[in-house]
Amino acid sequence: MSHSKSYDQIEIRIGQIKAEICKLGPLRPGTLSQQYNVCGRPECCCKGDPPRKHGPYYKITYSWHRRYTSEFVREVDIARVRAQLDSYQRLRVLVEEWVGLGLERARLEREERKNSGRKTPGKGASARKFKATHPRDVLSRPHRGRR
Ligand SMILES: [Zn+2]
């Protein structure tokens, strides 16, 4: 039991995570890669021996809403894009940790209820609360408009 966190520790860490998320700069998902190309000119150095291909060209690829996209990135933009990719990765790590802490906190609550010997809230009450706060319901609400 000594390895598990207390409520206070969990709340403090969640507070730090929120603060760090607030400070994140611009972000975008994706992977940056380099590629070298061969052109269409027959006498070009890219056809030599050994060939000297053109490049590097930088490309960012990502999937968003199940759509796979690939874009070229100019060399002057590389540093900025790298920073955005790093911010996105950091956000993912922080959100992951936050969710883990949320689960840990829920486990503590469950154990506390068990130890206190009190009954869990009535089924109706907890079900209603769950439905009202479930993200899926919140997200789908705008689509439920009267037509
Ligand atoms: Zn060429």
C-alpha cells in the first residue's frame, strides 16, 4: 500500500499537469522525415555514378480523423515544426498521466467507500450522474438537434 499515492499527491500532480498543458505552445501531430529525390533531367547529377540525389526534402505525415496526410515542409520551417511536434507529444504524455491518475483516484474512492462500510450510492443516482457527465453524451449533444 505504501507505493500507492494519496489523494493529495494525486491532486498536486494533476495540478502540475494542468499548469504544464496551459503553457504548451502551438502543436501538431505527425512525424517528420527526410527524403531524397531523383529528377527528370537525363544529365543531372542525380543520375551520376555514384548518384547525388536532390534533397533532403522534409515531409510531415500524420493521421487526423482517420485521414492520412503528407505535406512538404520548407527547411526554414523545420525548427518550428519540430517544436510543434514536441508539444503534441508532450500533451499526449501529460494526458496519459492525467487519465492514469484519474483511475487511481477512482480506485481510492472505491476503497474508501468499502472501508467506511457505507453503501454505494443507489443505482439510479449513479447512473444518472454518469450519463450526464459522460464525454460521449456531451459531444453528441449538438447532433441531436430537432429537425
Ligand atoms: Zn536531378
